[in-house]
Amino acid sequence: MKILHVCLADPFTHKGGLNQYCKDLLLEQKRQGHDAKVMFPVGERKGHQVKVKSKGEDKFIVVNALPVAVNRGIDDPDRYMKKVDPSGYQRFLAQYEPDVIHVHSIQGIHLEFFQCAKGMGIPIVFTTHDYYPLCFRCVLYTRDNILCTESTPHKCAACNFHSGMSSKMQAVYQSYFYQEHKNDALINKLKHKLIKHHDHGENLQSKPEQIPEELVCEFEALGKYYQEIFSYFDCVLGNSLMTLEIYKKAFPNANYLYVPITHAGITPQRRPLSNKKVFNIAYMGGCRKDKGYDVFEKALDLLEENASNLWEAWFYGEGHYPENTSNERHKHYEGYFTENRVEYIWENTDILVVPSQWPETFGFIMIEALARDIPVICSDLVGSRSILEEVDLQLIFDHQSSDDLAQKILDLLKPENYQNVVKQIQNLSFDFDMSHHTKRLIGVYQNDLH
């Protein structure tokens, strides 16, 4: 088959679950004999005509694409729904002739692309990696750190007011140079400086007492723009049951399938059972409220009172963690870690905590831990939590309750419970194999689109 993947950015240089999945799926499809390539948006060049250009063996770039919000919100909705001459998309699709288009993100891609594909009879599949089609911040979690259960144009306008990347920052992010050199040391340093400056500026901006009605109307129009794009999808692949439920509420007329995801390199690694005396508990979400950092900290404070000799907590991920002090001898703030430390960290982790405060569509970190026989405690907002329902010991906690999280950790610190959970993890029905997952998707492309 000829398969065209549509991604947010270059999946061969960009990190994150969406990009990693797109890259791994594309490469596995090629390994299985299919012609798979990826298309992603880049910024403006001379002129405003949309063009799709080949970049090497596996990549196409959309030149003069729409701006991307990533997960930083939108400042000016009109910029995100500009009409274009569809001829550039038409020529590309007529030349490449894909059998199916697999969309991983709609960001940066014009409505006209989907209209052209539909007009040419090319089936379109969409995987629910985030909530961008119904939330302009992607995560159903507001700038005020509140879970958003129902979006309206007025709520979206208030949440996104004075938000989003500046046009200059967007130009850098969407340049092909940045796509290619994103992981260079200097580029990384400049990127973090820009993000820090942006976050500081957004925090200083106060929302107005009254949102301009014109802005509300613009967000309503943008919502309808994405609804139309969504109407061209022949099948929506929910990577978790929770995500399916949320999307079905927003887009009830779509054709849905439940297809949990995985990525390359995950193979079950059996660990010898041993009687643990001190458990290493890892958290990898960075210093972010939406990842549940505050909830986890409060749970550990509760555990200091009655189980302080049983655990050590290790904090990983980007953010401004506190300095390690002797007063908090059970907490170790490690922060950002490089790829060459990943296996060392896993080898020294006994329990993983995933305390997400937003409806995380799946959560690769969970299956990476489970494949290594590491028990996981997660909030009820993590999409992949359904995997844990096979385990007898309750490992899913109320996302609002640090007390509940502390109790779940305390239960798992009992050696007999811990060993029992590890044995059950080794017999989970979840299929980690990327090859099997890819074959299932080929079956979806061939048999389930209508």
C-alpha cells in the first residue's frame, strides 16, 4: 500500500508520543513492504502559494502551511483558517497517489487538503493523539489549571486570550532548518529560552473582565473549520477507551474504532522477584501541574508520616524543581535526563507514578514501565489505565485526591502485594509488539474504511 502520514512536525527529529508513534509506524510499515511517507507543515517562503515538496526518501513538507499552535494556545484564530488555492495539494496527491492518508495531527494543514483528498476518493484515517480538534490547547486543561469538560467559543476565547506563540516564534518553530536541527545543543538552548520567555509573558497577562465579542465569533468560526475537517475522516482510531468517549461526545457522527497503540523497541523484560526493603518510586512528568506534580508531592508528604523508611522518590523531566536538601532525604529532584540514561533509570525504578490531571489520551510511559515488570500507579485520567484493570490490586487513583494516591502507594509498598502485582503484570493481555500493531492497522486501512 501507499500510505501518507500527516504529522505535526518532522517525526525523525521531534520527540513526544505523537511524533515517535508516527515515525515507528512508518518505519515498520516500510519494513513490511509498504510505501509509507510523512508530510508535515513548515513556515512561509517567498509568495503565499501552498506547495508540497519532497525532502529525502520519506518526507514531504507543506510550504506556506498554516501556523501550528502545538499546545501553547492560539492568539489570532483568523491566522489558523486562511483559505488557499488548493492546486498545490491537488498536484501533490495526483502525483503521489496514496491509497490511504493517516492523520496524526491536523495542525498546520489547510482544510483544502482534506477537501482535495476526499474529492479524489482517498480514504482518511485519524488517530486521537491529542484533543486539538476540540481544544486549541490540545489537553482539555485550561491556562488556569482547571479540567475543561465542555468547551464553548466564549470559554475558548477566555482560555486563549493573550496566549499562543508569537508570529516570530512560530516562524522559527516551523522553519525547515529548525525541523532538521532541533536537537542541536545551541538550538535546544535557544528553544528553552524562548519558551521560558513566552511562559513568563503569558503569566503576566491578565484576562480582561469581558472577552471581546469579535474574538468569541472568531473562535466559533475556527471550531467550525475544524469540525469540517473532522467530517472528512472515514475512520477515527481511538487510542484509548477514554479518548473515544470524549471524541464521541464532541463528534457523534464519526466512524470510530478502538485501536490501542504502542511503539518500537518495547519488548517484555522479565525481572527476578526479590524482597524489596526500600522502593524507588519514579515520576517523569516534569514540574507541571497538568502532569500531577503537585498531587504527587502532597501524597509523598502524607507518606512521610507513616512509611518514610520504605521509599525513595525520584523526580524526572523538565521544570524548575526544588534544590535537593537534607530535609527531604527521601526526595531526589533529578530533572531533565538524556537518552543514554533511560535504561539506567528504568533499572533503578521499582514503581512508576503517573498522576496526570488532564485526560491523557494514552500514555506511552505506562507501557514502557509495564514491559519492564514495573508496577504503575496512575490517575483516573490516563487513557492507558484500562491495562491496569487486569491487576487485582487497585492501582488507579482519584486524580483529585493526594490521599488516595498515598494509600495506593502504601498498599503497593507491602512486599507481598508488590510481588503479586509483578506476577500479574507478566501475564497482561496487552500486546506491546509494533509489528502486530502495524498489521492490524493495515487491516483497518483495507477493510474498515467506508
